[in-house]
Amino acid sequence: MRRKLVIGNWKMNGSRVANAELLAALKEAGPSVAEVAVCAPAPYLADVALSLQGASISWGAQDCSAFESGAYTGEVSASMLAEFGCRYVLVGHSERRAFHAESDQLVADKAKAALAHKLTPVVCVGETLAEREAGQTEAVVKRQLSAVIHTLAHCISQVVVAYEPVWAIGTGKTASPEQAQAVHALLRAQLKAATEKAGEMKILYGGSVKADNAATLFAQPDIDGGLIGGAALKAADFTAICRAAA
Ligand code: PEP
């Protein structure tokens, strides 16, 4: 049985004071049956690492460079994230694909760089509203995942996949449990063709997950937890979502 995983994606939000308050409240809520992690903006990772030392919550980053080091101004390498104790790093979030023109291959290369430093890449895939309405959901998510499968080869079982329909991110429109499960099943089948460990891999759902819809989403057979944006910024909401994953 796969243990549920709930990851908070703080995006470009927070401050040192606000983060300290949020993390104190999450720690106060106590351990969850699900595995819990927060992905913070890079400048806050040292604070987050200090605050979560010894707690049952892991931490991670929201992006990493595909390169090891060198003349890549503004980039943060996977080895730097590893130095701050990160366990996870998001790669290919739709906001990065859209606002930073990240290609499927670049996302795959980032996942490879993360694995080289023992970070677990959380590979985000998902279709836009136009793609869904054009009946292209399956083709789009398969294409996005396929680049990662080809680049990582036998290491593919070490990633976490997050299905995040772009039309559901930050919009308040959640995919129905049936819509989400259908895509998760497709992704699981694609992973099964690539690795015999596909049944052990986690596939998270993300897109306007809230305390009141989390339980039904997480009850679907191929949904192994969530990637949570807006609701991860409020301790009570995030804690309730983590409990729904128990
Ligand atoms: C996200 O940013 O990954 C996300 C799912 O955001 P939200 O929960 O706000 O839709």
C-alpha cells in the first residue's frame, strides 16, 4: 500500500516572520499518518531547515537548474538544495512551463539533476483548458511524462509525479475525483510500461485542493496525495488536507 504524500507549494509567497508562524502551527498540529512536505522559496530554505529539524515534515524547493554549476545567473543547483537538506524539488510546474518557457526535455533534465543529488523530483504534468476541450489531455500528459521516462530510464521509479490540470490551479475549479482518477490511471499505465515498480510510485493530484474536497480526491485508487498551492499557506487548511490523506 502506498503511503499518502501531501506537499505544500508556497510559490512566491511568505516572509521570514510569516513562514516561522506557519511552520510553528504545522508542527503544533502534530504528526500526520500521511507524509508531509513543504516546498519553500529558495531564500527561505535555511530557515525552513532549521525550523523543521527533528520534525516529521520534510522540505523542498520549487525548481532547480538542469546544470551542475557555472555561468547560469539566478539559477539554483540541485547540489545547493541538497546542502540545505531538501528532500523534494518540484520540476515542470505549469507556472514554470508557461512563464519560463520550460520544455518537456528541460523538465526531464532538471529531474535528472535532482536525482543525481538524491533529491526526489516531483514532476508536474497537466493540460490547459484549451487542450482539455480539444480532447488532447491524454496526449499532452503522456508527452510530458514520456520525456522524463526516456531521460531517466531505469531511474524513473524514483520520481513522484503530480498531475495538475492547468485550468484547476489557483482557479477554485477542481477536477472531479473521476476526471482526476482517469488521468492518474493513464499515467500509472504509462509508468507500468516503463518500470515494474510503477505500482509503488506516488502520483499526486494538484489543482484547487481544499479541506472539503481532499478526502474524495485522495480516496481514488491512483491518487496518492496532493500538491497544494493556496491552501498550503494557512496552517488550519493545510493540516486539514493532510488529515484527509490519512
Ligand atoms: C499548485 O500551485 O501546484 C497548486 C495546485 O495550486 P492551487 O492548490 O492553489 O490550485
